[in-house]
Amino acid sequence: MQVSIETTSKLERRLTVGVPAERVDVEVDSRLQKAIKNVRLPGFRPGKVPMKIMRQRFGEGVRQEVLGEVMSQSFQEAVTQEKLRPAGQPSIEPKSLEAGRDLEYVATFEVFPEVEILDMKDFAVSRPVASVTDADIDDIIEVFRKQQGTWEVVERAAAAGDKVTIDYAGTRDGEPFEGGSAQGTDLELGSGRMIPGFEDGVVGMRAGEEKTLQLTFPEDYHSEDLQGAAVEFAVSLHSVQELIPAALDQQLFSQYGVEEGGEAQFRKEVGDNMARELKNAIQGKIKQQVMDAVLETHQSLEVPKALVAQEIRAMRRQMRQQFGGAGEQKLDLDALFPDDMFTENAERRVKLGLIIAELIARHDLEADAEQVRATIEEMASTYQDSEEVVNYYYSNQRELAAVESKVLEDLVVEKLLDSAQITDRPCTYQEAVSQEQAPA
């Protein structure tokens, strides 16, 4: 087999591969010979079809099949011989496929870059420092009570947080506009569901009252026709309902998996979950800063387009799963969410993946079985049947590999933090768990 290599760009390579005709011909004859015993043709006994007839009837089809396999096999042999690491599938252009002549083709592909780990000493990390207070627990429990609460009709003016039942009719220059009217619709005041000013305008109205609201659509409204438009909404209010939070009793505790121990146990479990959430949020924000520093330091690293395209496809698959089967049928997600919507994040993920892999190899890091187990058990602790969750991870190779990958990433973060300048930043629980900085 003859191989020549050409470097066409920093990451792109072009291989010209020549394979002796004998390799293809021998394989074609071998397959035809094996097929004879199963071929039945008029005028010939089973297993007695002459090879000449086999070549005439089936030779071309078998040859095309063999050519594809030989090109695939010889490509792998060629990159191994040349010590290349292809990133993604090659684009193969046949040059000579004629029977009796050597097979020749050109394979164009990208290779993985050589990752040079640059000095990252003294990069800055701001570490949130917070704790879970009794007041924080009270706030979360109040959220739970409202989630399990009931709505009751009240005879008073509507206030923020109430739910009202209304009719409304919107007009622009005296003419109705599409989507601007509804009857008997429920609206929670303060939800932000309507355009600015609408819900504030309903506050103070009583059942049976009517009111006209003079409003303006936002300049960035999703419907271009209504962006910045001055409109009127005629509103009729039918009823006002107030949310009555659920009582702090065993029925509420059971809703959140606490069957024994009463309020004290409920508060303890809520506090424990909040502490876990706080720990994970702080680790996530620290990890985010470390990853940002890694990317900032290695800005010049060029990544293969094939890997970015692969990551974009994975991100789009995740979006399809979020929309569900019905959403896929109704929406053309490829049109709604084009590649360039994902490109920046995809490039970031690929670059981080390459750098982290190099750091793992350089520092000879391994996902210790005990660390993996501890991570899984911590994740499982938020479920009622934690042992079932643990068993699920250990019986699902893909999920287990994901946990092992997380453990390795955390080890890389710990290693890099040894060289960081860490400053503690006191904050509240809510500030610490906010999503301003999502984990990388």
C-alpha cells in the first residue's frame, strides 16, 4: 500500500492512498466463491453456478461493496502508519476504481491539535462564602406552602400575587390586532405574563369593574408588527382569588417525602437539601471561573471543525429531547435554531474537552472508584429510594461514564486551583445559588 501525505492547513491533512488491485480482486473472488453455494439460477444445480456466470451477474455489486470496505480499512491502516489522529470522518474522493487497476483515492480530514498547556499561575478566583440560615429555610418552606396552596375567591380589590379572571380586548388605532383579545382568562398578577403595565393596571380593580389601559409594546417584542406600538386594552374583571398557603402540617410534609418526625424533621431535611444545593452552587461557580481562565489562557488553540459540528449535533439533539416528540413534529427545529446559534458554545466545549483531556494525561489523573461512589451517593441522597438510584448508575454504563468524567473534571479543577489566587466573597444563600454563573 502506498501512502503520501499533504498538510493543507494547520489541522487539515490530505492522504493519497494506493491499494494493489490484487487485494480487491482476491476479496471479490472469495466472496463470490462463498456465495455460489447459496445462489440458485435457472439451468444450474444448487452450488454449481460457474464462477464466470457469478462474475457476470453479481461481480459488480460485490466489487462496490468490497471497494467501500477496503477504502475504510486501508484508511485506518494509513493513519496508523503515518501516526495521525483523525478528528471526525474523512471525505474520500476516489481516483481510480477500475477493475484490474490499483485502487487509488484521496482522503481529506482534520487531525486533533497538539495541545500545549500554558502557564496559569496566579489567576484570580472569587469564592462565594455563605451558609444556610433559619431565615433561608423559612423562605423555602414558604415557597413550598404556596406551591401546595389553594386559591380562594375574595371580595376586595386585586393585589399583586392575586389571580384574577378577566376579559380583555386590545386595539391599535381603534382596530383589533391579532392575539390581543381573550375572554375568561386567568392571570396571576406579578407573573410578568403580559406586556409591561398591563398587570399593574389591573391591580386595584374589583370584580365587576371595567378599565381601559393605555400601553405601549416593548421595542423588542417578538412580533415585529407590534414592536413599540401604542395600544389600548379594555379590561373587564370577573373575580379575584387569593392564594392561601398550605398549612404547615403532616399533609404538607408528606408531599415532600417526610413521613415521620413532624416539623423538626421536615426543617432538617429542607436544610440538608439546601446545604447540598449551596455546596454544589459554590463548586459550580468556582469551576466556571477556572474554566474561563483556562479558555482565556488558551485562546489561540485551534479546534477541528468536525468536532465542533459533532458537538452542535449533540446540542440540537438535547434540544429536541426537551421539546419532546410532539414538538419535533410541529416545529422545524433546524430552521428555528440554526448552527450559528450553537457554534460559540460548541467551540467552547470542544476546546475545554481537549485541554482537560491533556491535563488529565499530563497529571496522570484517574477517577478513583471511591470518589465515583461518593459522587453517585450524594446525587442519590436527594431521592426517596437512594439505593435504587445508585444501582441505576452502576447498571448504566453511559451514566456511570458521565459521573467518572465529572470526577476527572473536578480533579483537574482542584489541580489548577493550587496555582490560583483565591479571594473569599461573603454573600447570602440566595446570591450563592443564583444562576448568574452556570457551571461549565
